[in-house]
Amino acid sequence: MNVVGRSVLAVTNRPTVRKLFSESAVGRRLSLRFVAGETIDDAAAAVQVLNEMGAQVSLDHLGEHVADVTAAVAARDDYLDCLDRIHADGLDANIAVKLTQLGLGLDDDLAVESLGALASRAADAGTTVTVDMEESELVERTVTAFETVQARHGNVGIAVQSYLYRTPADLDRIVARGGHVRLCKGAYAEPPEVAYQQTGQVDAAFDALTRRLMATPAIKPAIATHDNDRIDLAKQLAGSRTGPWEFQMLYGVRRNLQRSLLDEGYPVRIYVPYGTAWYPYLTRRMAERPANVAFFLRAAVGR
């Protein structure tokens, strides 16, 4: 994450700023640009629209770093309900989940058990589960949980972040298990000891990992970017790709580009978050792409 992104996070993480945005009508109005709504009904409606447009979807019931085991179990049950809704409505969607929402850090065994329960229910629904990646100190436990559950169920994928130095070595383990891999740049403020700090370095790492993933038939790459240069590279590599792959993009970000890629015949999956815990997600989206701050400023003045 660059200097501007880290500055955005530093400001938005202040308690007074967080309270102002998360409890105000302005903040909620802005959230609807990037979040489908607060309920599963809102999310299902958004998925139907995107499916009709030709896009697949990854549903994220927002939440992370739960405070107790009760909340972790409730999050698991919410995701089970989400999978049931995907099945009942015939939605072309999977789910994405953060392991700290399932109790990682409080009860790691519970988190792994819950991820397994989600994978089992997803199999019944004919779909998959993606494990979102979180802060660098959680990567090892996240990859280990993925390995365990993927070995048992076979329908689990995982996100990796190009700005982390360790990601190429993590891919050695991940590829051995198969599944799908979402490649993104990274949205957390990480220190220089563990992550590239300059945009050019992150982009170069992303491109190297894109080449590796697109050349690996054992997994399904999901190239998660809104960056034109990164997209162009994936298009170039697609011609020699011998297995399925897809672009992934965020709900509400570069919507015209999403439609253009679909019109060109490229597979696109839209990451659709929903729920009440939208503030941390929203601030990371602004930090990732400073142009998104403009959406907030327009919302703040009611335009």
C-alpha cells in the first residue's frame, strides 16, 4: 500500500472519524456504492442483477475479528444461511469468508471446523468457498487452515496478496492442494519488513504471480484487479491458458470496465459484500484506490 493509502487508513481508523462515518447518513449513503445492502435479501437481489449481466459473484457477509466464540458461531450460521439461499435461488455465486470472523485468533480449531462446515454445505449447493486473506501475522494460520479443509473437501480456494514477500513460497503449498486462487495486491497497512511499499514493486510482484498462476493448470486463477496494465497482461496470457480462470472485481468499482470485459467474453466474478459491518471494508477500498475518496466527498455534500 502506498503512502496515500496508508494516510487514508490512518485518518479513517481514528475513533472519532469512524464514529462520524459509521453512524451518519452520509456514511451509509456512501457504503451503498460498494456494499450491496445489509441483508441477505439485498445481497441476493444484487447477485441476480449481476448474473443477468453475465457475471458470477462471490458473496462476502462482512465481518472480521469477532470478540467471542458466540459471535464466531453466529457468523458461521449466517454463512450457512447464505449458501442455502444461493442454492434455493439458483444463484451463480460462491462465498468469501475471513477466518477471524469464524474465530481465528480466539479458537483456531473452531475456525477450521466452521470452514469445513461451510465447505460441506457449499458442496451441497454446487459451489465453493474462498478464504479471504487478512493481516500478515495471520497468513501462516490462514494457509494452514486452507490446506486442512481443502484436503478434506476439495472445493476451497484462497486469496493471496502480491505485496507480501512470502507469497511466492505460500503458493508452493497452495498449488499442491489445488482449488482456486484469488490474486490481489493487498489492502492492509503492512511494515517494510514483510511487504513491498512502493506501487511499482507491488505491481511487478503481481505480474510475476499472474504469470505463474496462469501457467499452472492445477489451480484456477482469479486475477483480482481494476488496473488496466494488470488486466492487459492477464488477457495476453489467457491465450495459452489450458484451464479455467477469471477476473475478479469489486462491487461498485469501475462498473463500466466490468461490463466491457463481459462484453468481450472474459469470465468476470464480482465480489459483493453485504451486512452491517461495512466500515472497515469501505475504508480499505478508499485506501486501495484514492480515486474512491472522491465518491465519499460527493456523498458528503449530497451530490
